Amino acid sequence: MNEKNTEAEALAKVAEPSSEVSEPEREVGVGPWEGPWPEGDHWDPELLREGDRRNVVDKYRYWRMEAIIADLDQHRHEFHVAIENWQHDLNIGTVVRTANAFLAREVHIIGRRRWNRRGAMVTDRYQHVRHHPTIEDFLAWADSQGVAVIGIDIFPDSQQLETYDLPKKCVLVFGQEGPGLSPQIHEAAVATLSIEQFGSTRSMNAASAAAVAMHAWIRRHVFGQKVS
């Protein structure tokens, strides 16, 4: 079974079953290439012949997966994302998908190696994911790379994400759903940031918090929005 078929099948598997009356399915992607085939090593002959139903933006239609990754590697941003995974956190897949959307340099899984890929929607094939078995291993990596560790959680000493000047080269670290950020990461982080909330809930979902924090980095370092 080839890579394109397995990706299409993986995407089909993540669709949630519904008890409601089904509507006609919207066709994803594009069919076989029409007209003379384009030239270049990045094109995939099989996709040109059979169509491309993968979860990729139009720019990468009919491209080989390796070519897509190589192109993304030329433009990845300087922030990383890390999430602790001591209790098999189900948010990790969604965090990986969001990191891919914002073109994070890498996603780091601290703790258990296995994680639920359902929420990633196959984007983990295009996003670099690194595993650290221990917090010590993760912190040693960050120190060796000169990457500032920024914790995202609600602590008495947390500063506001909205007014904090995020460093360009950093790793945004998130605790797992429930326990939150571990004491070791809290202590080692150069800063711990919280997201301002205005409702009755004490905290927001870890994957949602990750998306907010990543976008804060994008606003600051891609669009040059100054903090006040």
C-alpha cells in the first residue's frame, strides 16, 4: 500500500461518526492532472496520475512528501513547542497540527513517547517531532541550542502573555491537561506566562492555550506587532 493511499485512509479514520442525517461528502483535494505534466523533481508522478487528496494547501498539490518537507524546512520559524506527556495527553495531536499551521521549527514531546495522533490530521508527517524521555533531557537540549524555555500556565508568578515580549528563539512549554506544567519546568523556565481570561472558568484547554501562545509569537515576530 503506497503512502498516498495510507494518508487518505488516515484522514478518513479521524472523521467522527455522526447520528445526524448525513450530507453529501465534500470532495477533498484535486483529481488527476489535466494536460501536459509539469517538469521538476518535486512533482509526484503517482499523484499527477491519480489525484491528490492529502491534507495540504494548494501550493503543495501533487508534490512529493519529501519535497514538501524540504520546502517547509527553508521557512520554519524560530520558535519551538513542547508539551509534557506523563499521562498520555489527548491534546498533543491538536498541538502538532497547530504547530504545523504556524510552521514551528519542532514539536517536543516530554515524557511518554506514545501519543494520540488522531488530532494531528496526518500533519505530523510534515512537522518535525522530537521526543525527550525526561525533563532533564529536554532542558539539556534547550540549553545546548540557546533556546529560551517559556512556560505557559497559571501560577502566582506568571506574567501576562499579552504584554510579555516573547524572545524570537524560544520554546513554548505546555503542561498536560489537568495537572498543568510540572514544577521542574516551572522552576527552569526563564518566564512563565498566563493567558488573560474573562469568564468563569479557571483555565482553558491545553491545545487552545497552545494555539493562542503560538499566534502571539507570530504576531510579534512575523507581523512586528509590539507589546505594551
